[in-house]
Amino acid sequence: MTECKLCNTSSLYISKTIGVCLECIRQRPKEALSIAMEAHKQSRAAFGLPEKPPKDPKGIPCNICVNECRIPEGETGYCGLRKNINGKLTGVSSEEGKLSWYHDPLPTNCVADWVCPAGTGAGYPQYAYTEGPEIGYKNLAVFFQACSFNCLYCQNWHFKDETLKPQTTSVHSLVSDVDERTSCICYFGGDPTPQLPFALKASRLAIDANKQRILRICWETNGSMHKGLLDKMAELSLQSGGCIKFDLKAWDENLHIALTGITNKRTLENFKRAGEKINLRPTPPLLIASTLIVPGYIDEIEIRNIAKFIASINPDIPYSLLAFYPYFYMTDTPLTSKTLAQKCLKAAQEEGLKNVRIGNIHLLA
């Protein structure tokens, strides 16, 4: 049991790390966020990352993501990848990145496997090798070792150990691992957003080297990139039969900040922008959404509002509700219950979404 530092309510569904309850985040956001942001400050200091996006008026601007850092001399941007040395940004580029990768046999445990070509054969024969799951083929899973958010429940937080290390990998080294049985490349992490120049170049090189066959380009992202970069991502996915999977972490902006440290305004704008391109290729779906149901924080109200937003763009957009596992700085938060998951599923369906499911059900309590 944890006691909310504002209203003194005690509950199993209040994270000791965040320190405040959902009701206070919604009703007393200024006070609640001053408490929650202390957790973000501590979690980032543990990895040597900036407490918040630098905004030095004399700093060098970086506009790749929503944080729009202005990086002072001798310091790094929020993601930890770029440093201002003698008035120039050094670090990752379109040629060098911070990443790792592996081949994953298809069909794989992907957010989109229930609607994408690899998992279902959607778009066969133009975008899929088989009419059903692409057994015998593989996905090149590319993990980027940095992020534009700071989720306190990050399921892949170990990448933070690598972010500030100087070692990088060339774009050609990644592309050389695309072989004849690779039917899709999926960028995730961390998040691909801070290293999109690298990912976009890698994608173009891989497609150019495999012009006579199917090679889909897919993304799993928090959606915080510059809109111009989103357009380039969408173009590659549309042409190749790939998809863009947005993790819509919360609807309420204050709740989103409490959980991730960053606003969701850019994410929602970009999701709508990508949604406007759906009719260019209805099958397989270009855009897919998911939300992690974090007990005590992501409730039916959040899911209902997210679902209403998605449906207003296109009710056919697939939406996956994911079970939560306690991790990183929120190990005291319980597993998602079957009851909560079913309530969230019903709420999403009631808002008009036609294609909703509960994912990773093996984690439900």
C-alpha cells in the first residue's frame, strides 16, 4: 500500500515512485506533476542523462523530436545521443547509430502480428509471401538504444546503459544483414525517433538492394518525431507494405507527463497525420495503435478517450490493449487484471472501434 502525497489516500494502485494517485494527477495536475517529475529527475540522473530537454537560447537546436532541444556547449540533448562540441553537434547521424539487431523467425511477437502481412498474409501477393503467416521467413528486428521519452515503467530500460557509450555502428553494417529470407525490417527500442535519419537511410539502402522482392519497413514508436520525418516513414511503409505502430501511452496530457516525462501533443498530432494516409493503402493497415494498461493510472476513462480519438480518424484502425508487467521504476505496480482489461476492451468498442483486442493475455492477473 502506498499513500498519495497529496490527498493521503492509500492504495495498492498508487506507485511509490510516482507518489501521487490518478485522481490527483487529473484534478491537481500542477502539484501532482511537481512530485512525479522528481522521479523522472532521479531516474535520468542514474544513467547520466539530462533531467529535462535543454533550452539554452544560445544552444544548437535539434528538431528531430518534440523535445526540440537547444543544446549548450559541452552538453548533450535529452536523448543523450548528440553533444555540442565547439558549436557543432556530434554523435549519431544518418551514417552511424547506437543500435543492435537480430533476426526473429516469423510470425513473431509483434504488436501488429494479428493484422500485418507477416502474421496473417494480409496484402498477399503484393505485400506478403504467403496467404497466411510467413513461416520460413524472418524479421530483422532493429533496437535503437535511446529514446525521446522517459517512461518510468519501460520494458526495455536496459538500453539506457548503452546510450552514452561512444561506440556506434555503421548503416551499411546493418543493411548487410538483410538476406533473402528477411521479409520485413522493424525498428523499435528505446525508440527509433531520435535516430530516424539513420533508420530512413538504412531503409532506402535495403529497399534499393532488394528491388525485385518484398521487403516491408515497419516502425514501433512513441510518435514524437518531427512531422516531416513522419511523412518519410509513412512513405516507406506505404510503398513496402509495412506499418507504423504508435504506442498511445495516455490521453490526459498531465498523466502522460507523469508517466513518461514528456507531453503527448506531438504524438497525437502525428497519429492523426498518419491516419490521413490510411486510404492510400487500406490493406494491410498502415497505422496501428496500442496502449499499455497500467493499473492505477490507465483506466477505462483513458482508454475510452483514446479510442474515441482513434475512431474519429478511422474506426478501422487496429487497436491493441496490452497487459502491464511491473518493471524499471514501477515494480510495485500490480499486473493488469482480466477485469480491467475487459472493461477497457468494452470501452474501446463502445467508442466505435471495429478492430480491438487484448494482447499478451498471458500477463493478465
